[in-house]
Amino acid sequence: MTVRTKRSKHPHDDAPDTSAEFRRIAELPDGPQKDELRRSVVRA
């Protein structure tokens, strides 16, 4: 019998804050500026 315990969520303290970039991506129309911003967030 396998017993699973609930894991605590990783707080992601080591990840950069990209919330402003995601808001900007949502606002931008499709195009090169949006593509570049999306790529920079993925690299972050």
C-alpha cells in the first residue's frame, strides 16, 4: 500500500517577479513587441 503525504507548495522565492510583464503581454496586440516580451519572460 502506498501512502502519499501532502507536499507543501514551493514558495518560488527564487523566481523573478514577472506579474507586470504578464499584464503587459495581455494588453499588447499580437506582433513583434508582444513576441519579444513573451520570450524575455520565458528566459526569466
